[in-house]
Amino acid sequence: MSTTSKNQLSPWKNKLHEVIYEADTRAGKWFDIVLLIAIFLSVTTVMLESVNSISALYGEELRIIEWTFTILFTIEYIARLVSIGKPLKYVFSFYGIVDFISIIPTYLGIFITGTHSLAIIRSIRLLRVFRILKLAQFMGEANVLIKALKASRPKIVVFLFALLSLTFILGTLMYLIETPESGFTSIPKSIYWAIVTLTTVGYGDIAPQTILGQTLASIIMIIGYAIIAVPTGIVGAEIAITSKKSNTQVCPSCSLEGHDDNAKHCKFCGKSL
């Protein structure tokens, strides 16, 4: 069967795909660096617009700057669509949705009045930083972390249920030990205190007054330090197990990544990388 397929990208689209989606080329790295700077400047503009004194003096200039960035990000969004074999894969991907949501509030302001409050949504562009970080060696490590978190999910869920049961027991005990005058007026409020104490937050709005209550509180504080290490240990063990270096190649056909370093074909759709 011929290697040429109807959904194969043309040479200029392949070049565009390499620049936009890949971080292991000189052009791709420069594109990601420029895009990263533009994202931070755009978010800075949004933050400055929220300051009344600055907005009163430079409101028009800030709006012009924001429109400039919005147009640039729109061009980038369109370029991502045309430089991939299956555009809908990108549109409905996590970062595709982030890209769309981050540019739409500016355009809504043209047709709908009172949408200026949606400007803060544009700060969602910062989420794109995680994708751009693949310009260095971090994307492989990020993939390992994601895999470890997924693998740890059943253990963490069990741990959270056990922790929830523990807080119910400790909160109920403290309710029985302390008096309402100490602030422990109900079991739910006592459970709230147990959670605050167990997580070592310690707001101090409720505190035990009796010796027995203070003794129990001391035990809970010590348990809290031990509990904090449990999720870290679970995830750390999974990282050691699932650690496997991957490259930054993004398939030009299906837009998925996470391929092995020596991969020549996409392990999801079979197309050449």
C-alpha cells in the first residue's frame, strides 16, 4: 500500500506542524519561547486591567494590547488546526479547549455587553505553560508524573477514605471530651476541628480546654505529620515503577504524544512521526 494517504499533510503543513508542535527543533524552541512570553504578557495585561487606578489611566492602551494578543493567539489557534491531520482531535483535547476558552471572552465583548467580567477567564492561558514546558527536558518527566498519579489513584482513594473515617472518629471523641463552651458545639464542628488539626493547618478558632482534650489534640497533631508523608510515598513509589523516558514528538495525524525515544511511528494511529 502506498505510503501516501489522503490525510497526509502537505510539505508546508508538515513544516508548520514541526514548528508549532515540536520542541526538539531550533524553530520549535523559538516558537515556544515567544509564545510563552506572549502568554505572560497577555495575562499581565488582564491583571493590570483589574486595577482601577491603572485601568482609569491606561484603559484604552491595555485594551489595544489585549486585542493584539487575542488576534495573535487566534492566528496560532488556526495554525494549529491546519497543521494537523485530524483537527477535531486538537479541538476537543484539553489544551485545545484551553486555547479556545482563553480567546473567546474578547470576542464575546463585541456582541454582548457586560462581559468584561469574563476577562479574568483569559488568565487560563497560563495553563498552556505546561504544554510549552516541553521545550526543555521536562515533558518526559511530566508524563512520568501523570502516569504515576494515575497508577496511584486507587491507593490514594483508599487512603482518603481511611483518613475520612479517622477524622470522623477523632472529631466524635473530641465532642464527647470537650464542652460546648470550648467551641465543640456539635459533631460536625468537632470533625471540622479534627480536619484542621490533622492537616496541621491550625486556624485556632476552636481549641480544647481540658487536659484530656489537649492530650488527644497532641496525638492528632503527631498523626498529622505522619499522614502527610503517605500520599508522597505512594506517588514516589509509582514514579520509581513507571519511570520511563519519552520524547516530545506529537503525531501530525492524531495529535497525541508520549512516544518512546526511538519511535518512528505513532503507537496510537500508526502514522509516521
